[in-house]
Amino acid sequence: MERFVEVLRTVLPVVLMLGIGMLCRTRRLISREGINALKNVAVNIALPAVLLNAFATTRYTPMDVAVPLMMFAVCLAAWALGRLGGRLLKLPSRFVPFLTTGFEAGMLGYALFTMLAGGDRVAEFARIDLGQVLFVFTLYKVLLGLEGRERASLPALLREMALSPIIVAIAAGVLLGATGLYRALEPSGLSGVIDACTSFIAAPTSALILLAIGYDLVLGDIPWADTIRVVALRYAILLVLGLAFRGLLGLIWPAAGASLSAAIAVMFILPPPFVLPVFAADASQRVYISSALSVSTLVAIVGFGVLAAIGI
């Protein structure tokens, strides 16, 4: 009974906020403009506060360089395997490789990981997320541009990265943590002031993100046959790569591999980046991508419940 209550305490808030988001859409309690504003608050204000604090309080080791690089390689491998798998299975979209790689950590991953492992461990998830963030902001967008027969502008990509609140927050956090400046401020109490500010700003992150996801979770008119095939391909690829990533990390840094197990598990159940439909020029492709994102999100929520139940 005690275990059941513990799982319920972890899972029920997630389900409740998703349900409230769906209710807000069906009852028109919040407009589309309103939900977009909430997304912007969550992703551009609250989440950067989470990341700044996470990277500022991290103790940096060679692993903090190697793990993001390994994750970048995993994302590239997932794209290549998705391209191969899409051709073998004759899946009806050129976007299949982009549905098998990348992770929606910003709009979902941090919320789920915080609910599962607690805010004090968010640096573990952020360490892994850094590699896939760099992949999505660079090679992922270059490949998307090439797929759409558009020229990928390196200066434009670099400008987008430099101006992204998430990247700025990560850079500021790394600067504070890696240089030792954050810990140098501890005797004066100023680091506590930073913690208080970031904690206050970050407090509504999970609730806002889950509300927005619930609002967008529409299951009507999904082409189930094609959608299930691409979602199954994604998670088959990620299962293999996730186990390989965890195994390699365990061989190189046994202690780190164990401590990052929860972060790896949450990362690899996540759906693809929610921004992907923006790059689809025709309506049928947008429906295909949005359907895959919706079903992948449901898989992630179910996977989260399983992780909570087994106590990972």
C-alpha cells in the first residue's frame, strides 16, 4: 500500500495537469494565444532558471564534457537508423528520421524528471540534455533544411543559439559553476540569493509545461496504422541506443552510470521535439508529424508511470 501511495504521489500530479490542460481546451477556458503565452513563460523564463541553477551547482569533471558528446553521437545515430528504417518499412514521410531522433526535454523532460527524481537532481538530467540540445540547435536543423531543399544558414543557426534563453542560461550556469565563482560566493551568502531567485522563478515550470502539453494533446483523426509504425520504430531505435549509451557510460564511469540511470531512462522515453511540425510545408505531413508527437507523448507518460512504479 505504501508503495502504491508513493507511485500515486508521483504520477497523479502529472495526469491531473494533463487533464486540466485538456479541459481548458474543450471548455475554452484558455485561448490558443493564452496557452502559447504560457509556453513562452515556461520555456523562455521558468526553464532557463532551472538550468542556470542546475549547471551553477554542478561539480565539473571530464565526464561533463564526455556525456554531452556521447549524447550528440546518440542523436546522430538515431537519425541515421531512422532514415534506414523508414526506407525499409516504406514509411510515408520524409520526416521519419527526424521523428526517431531528438527529445522534447524542454517542454516535457524536465517536468517528468523533477516529478520522478526531485529538483535537487535536475543537474543529472541537464548534463545529458546538453548534448541533445546542441544536436537539435545545429545538425538537426541543418538536416531539416537540406531535407526541405532549403539552404541552412550557419550564421542564422549560430544567432538563434546565441539568443536562445535556454542556451544563455546553460552558458551562464556553466560559467558560474566551472569557474568556481558560485562556490566562491557561498561564504558571503550571495549564492543563496541566486538559489532563492532561480527557485522562485522556476517553481511553476512543471505545472505550466504539463498544462500546455495537455492542451495540445488531441487524439482525434490520428492515422493510427502509419503513426504506430513510426512511433514503434522510434522506440525500438531508442531502446537499443539507450542501452548502449547506459552500458558504455557504466564501463567508463561506473559510479556516474549508476547515478545517471534515472536521467537516461526519462530522456529516452521522451517524444521528438515539438517544434517539428513547423517545418512541414503541406497539411498532410503536419498531420502525420503531429499524430506521431501526440502518440509519442502518451508513450512517454505511460513510460513515466512505469518508471515511477519500479522506483528507478
